[in-house]
Amino acid sequence: MTKHHVPDPTVLIIFGAGGDLTWRKLIPALYHLQRDEWLDERFAVLCIDRKPLTIEEYHDAIFKGAQKSSRSGPITQENWERFAAHIFRRQGDLTAPQVYQEIKQFCDEKAGEWKTKVQRVFYLAVAPTLIQPICDQLAAAGFQNDREGTRIVIEKPFGRDLESARALNRMVTRDFEESQVYRIDHYLGKETVQNILAFRFANSLFEPVWNRRYIDHVQLTVGEDIGVEHRGGYYEQAGALRDMLQNHLLQLLGLVAMEPLLSFDADEIRNKKVDALKAIRPVTADEVDKYFIRGQYGSGWFRGEKVPGYRAEANVSPQSNIETFVAGKFFLDNWRWQDVPFYFRTGKRLPARVSEVVLRFRPVPHLSFPATAVRDLRPNLLTIRIQPDEGITLRFQAKQPGQMLRLKPVEMHFDYSEAFSGEQPEAYETLLLDAMQGDAGLFMRADQVETAWKLVDPILENWESAPPDDFPNYAAGTWGPEAATMLLANDGRHWTEPRTRDDTPTPKTESP
Ligand code: BG6
């Protein structure tokens, strides 16, 4: 997170390099890091997968992929060639010792060519079942012995419940030290998510009111307008709870709720975040219905087109009981947040792709204005827009000009694209660079992952033992099931309507 220099000479080894993640995210991220001069000539990417392709065919395939996902528009042939000279490839079975000998040889060759020691970053973009065989092979080949010069980066999902995550942590840390393990949650690499720390701790204005005395409740929304696309097979094993709540939403919540940092040290950030997660009041399996809502989309409309329901998506069972929507509320038992609900919702096929954190402040303690002046009064609202239309909005009351005393809610906006010129790095650029620089602040430590699973496990247990009888219970293109609206309505509250890019409120599913 704190970058001063280009990483030491590095070989980045991508396992599972034939998958979507490589061309969609990793290759474009590395390309932009090189273009923006965060990588010098001494970096090499060794892509490993099983497909029998020549290096030219592989370059061609990733070039096409990178063009589609490039954040800076079309990649010129010249820039691509400069970059592609650093991309190498080996074909092989990740469970075979031979592959690891080839990696060793490759790293030795690069060390000879660059006339220096190289660090090795292993990126595991693979199915969870392959993590153990890969770690075993890395250990058998002796890579773990170089504690300073070897790191492994592991993609989510990290386990599928507390028990499997614990087993995975035990297994990975049997061969590698925790300091060598980088567990990715790409939300932490987003600029707007990192900005929560700057906003809270680099300003004196907000922190004094960031507590139960002033804040009525917090809302976290991570909405997606897409369905499961071609990921039905994966999603049938995951569902929204494992796919989004266990990681992205709880990490966001941790940043909003954590205590001020003493320093920007990686462990300090992670300690404060895990403290916040540990303060979340655990819910037992039989209390789940009181606090959490699940949903699955049926068919509906998206941008004027009829779209299928989840059960009709490719590689999804027509009787599937997997949730594509989850909402709920958490309480944190500590001095700062006691009795302040943290509501959250996330789902596929919602009306908009929008992620935001909303802090709704308490009403003023005493209103001295006449009743006619305050008809439109609204509590202060602070909205942190994570994506798209990244920015922060603060709502407050102002006197409407004129002879009559009338107060109106108005908004102050901070917009990233207006305030800062230039492009924003993508989350994967930040995370790859941090991993290469040995900065683990934005990665999840074993205890964070386990604490998050501890919170999610009772919900999984309850939902898996009592299949829903109302799925599908929301139409594609709506804000989830009625029960999600009622979750807040029963507390006398409502969801704040997210705004889309053109600032038009998205379709209403709530009271004003
Ligand atoms: C991934 C989930 O971790 O995050 C996906 O597996 C989801 O299901 C994605 O679509 C959302 O990420 P972003 O960056 O597009 O908000």
C-alpha cells in the first residue's frame, strides 16, 4: 500500500494461467504496471497451464483478452511487444514434480541473466482442490526455504466453511510462514476502499462523529446487475454468502468499523480490522431467520431485455436452492458501535452495479425551527461510493433562499474523476505490486479469514438444513426479496436508494 520503489527482480509464476482471471485481470494489471514504470526490465511472468499452445499462440490469446479488459483503451502493438517479451510459458500438470523443476531452472536462468538474486511470487489462480498439491510440490522442491524471497498469493474462495479454511491455513502454514502467504480479496485493492482509511484517519472532521453517539446505522450495498454469466458451476457451490459476504462485505465492514490505526504497518491494519470483525455479535443457527435474508432471482428485465432466472442459467440445477442475494444486519459489541445496526445487502441481477457504504446520522436532538420550516428535513447522510461513479457525498440541511423560512436537504459531492486527473489503477495492479514489494497490508491474514467464516458458518448451517420454499423470490432487475425491505422497515428504517452514474436514482423498492 505504501509504494516507494519498483519491486526487487521478480519471477511471478501464475498457476492456472489458462483461466479467465489471467487474461481478464492479471495480464492487464501487469501490462499497466510496466507501462506506468512500476516494473523495471528485471521481471518475468511464467504462465503455467495444461493447454498445448505454443508461446506465440499463448501471447496471441492473452493479447486478445487484455485488449478487451484494458482500462486504458486499446493496447498498441509496440507497447504490447515490449510487455510480451517478459511473458513466458510452460505446459504442465500442476501435480507433477517436473513442473517445479522447470520453474527452478527458469528462475536460475533469470538470476544468471539479470546477475542478481530473484524473488519468486507464486500466484495460485486455481481451483481450491489444487492448493494442497501445489503447496506440497513447492515444499518438496524446497522453495519455502527462502523465506524472504518466496511468496504465495492465493485467490478466494479460501475454504468453504470454518473447518475447511482452518485445515487450509494449517496446511499452507505447515510449509510457509504466515508472512509469505498473501490471501487476496480484490475489494481491498480498490482505490475507493483504501480511501476509507484516508477519509477516516487523515481528517479531523469525521472521526469524532464516527460512533454510536452520532450514527444511527450503517448500510453496505454491493449490487451487481449481471447474473451468474458462465460461472454457474462455481456459483452452485458458492452462493452469495460464500462469494460476497464472507470476504468482500466483511472486509468493507471491517474498514468502516475499525479503530484508528497507530501506524500503516501491515499487521497494524490487519489487527485493527480483525478486532472489528471479532466485535461482531455472533448469531446462533436458530437466530439466523431474525437477522438474515436469502433470495434467488427469477426471470425479469435487464436493460429492456428479458433475462432468465437463476435456475435457467447454464450449469445450474433447475431445482437449485443456491442464494443469489443475501441481506442482513450485524451488531458490534464494543464502545464505539453498541446498538448501531450494520445492514448489508448483495446480490446478482439487481437493478444496478453499485457498491456503496452509507452512514445515516441521528436526527438533531432538538429542533428549534417552526414546523413549517422543516417539512423536508432529512438526517445527515454520508455516502461513500465504492463503484462506479466513485466519490463521497454528504447530505445536510440548508435554508432555501427566500422570505419564508424553509429548510431543504442539499448535497456536497466529491467526485474522483473531477478531483484527480489521470487514470486510477485497477485493484489487481495494486495487489500484484504489493505482493511483489512484500507489503501484506491489503491481504487477508489467517485469523481474519477464520473470524469471517465463524460469522458465516451458522448462516450456512441454518440455510443448508432448511431449504427455502419460496425460491425464486425476486425478479431480475429488482432490489431483492420483499423480506430485505422489511428487515429495515421492521426497525423503522429504509434502504437508501443508490444512485447510478447519471445520478438518476435507481428504481424504487422502498419508502422515501
Ligand atoms: C468476485 C465474485 O469475487 O467479485 C464475483 O466471485 C463478483 O461473483 C465479483 O462478480 C465482483 O467484483 P467487482 O470488482 O466487479 O465488484
